[in-house]
Amino acid sequence: MISRLKNAACMAGIVGGSLLVAGCALEANAEETAEHSAALSCDLPTQSVITVTGTDSYRVEQQVLLDAPVGKVWAQLGRLERFFEIALPNATDLHWVVGDGRSVGDELNFVLDGGLIRLRVVTRDRDEHTFEYELIEPSLGIAELESTLTLSRHGNRTALVWVRNFRMEEGVSFDGLSEVVQQEFGNLIARFSP
């Protein structure tokens, strides 16, 4: 059973009885959470929800308010290779094999934990501060990945929204990848923390 709870400060998801929230240490079963959802609070303006969407399929929705103007954030995150240099600092050999990351269809390769990751730019809109990318071929137990990153102005700050849809290879657990997903998100937040 998957449930979602919203609060002014954070969003939570119940997956297998565990409440998943970035920045909050909470755990409850579905019944307890439903009863106490009004009392749920979180000091961080972050949201991180992992939802099971089907057999071996997961949707990760993450959002945070960054302490920097949208232009400054886009300058650092608006190209896929720079984005991954920040989100996955242990990735190596980041290089464009097609294009330079400014056009639809450009392809970026890098190595992570001994596996070759091949990504393709699906859309990139400098004016709207958004890009989408997809995994070209299965790697590290991930059969498919579609991802969208959107930045929007929030006063002198930036709202970052990152949505990813994963389909894992049959028999591969999402548990290990969920830790990487949270670490990537944490690295992006840390980059723009005062």
C-alpha cells in the first residue's frame, strides 16, 4: 500500500510500512500515519517520495528550495555533465559521445561503481530552466530511467523539482539504488547551502 501525506514543510510516502522523507527521521505504519498526519512536521523545505508504480518500477519525486537565484543554479546545473559532477561526485570519465549537451539527442557517458552509464538528452529548455534525460541501455540493475529536472524562481531562491521513473531489471532490488538517489539529492542541496 502506498500513501502520500502533505504538510506545508514536507511530503512523505509510505512504502512497505516505512515513511520516506528526506530531512526527517520518521517511521510509522499506514494506520498510525493516517491518524497522526495532522501532526507531521518537518523543519526542512524538502520533499522526497519514492512510490512503487508497478512490478520493478519506482517513481522518485524530490523537491527543495535552494538559497540561490535561478540563474545561478541553472549556470551550475543546466548542463547534464555539470549536473552529474555535483550530484554524483564519485562518477568518473564524464564525457559527451554525441554533441555537447546543449541539444536534444546529445549523449553523455560516465562510469559509476564500475558500470557504464549512457544517457541521452530528451529535452533542454534554457528559458524554462528544465531538462529531461533517459538511460540509453540498462546498467547497474536499472533497465529504464526517465528523468526531468525543473528549476523555477521563488523570490531570490530557486525551487528544484527532480522527478525520475525507474524500472529495475527483474530480480534487482531498488533498496541500494534508493540510497544513491537520496545521496544525489543531498549533494545538490549541499552545493547551494550557505
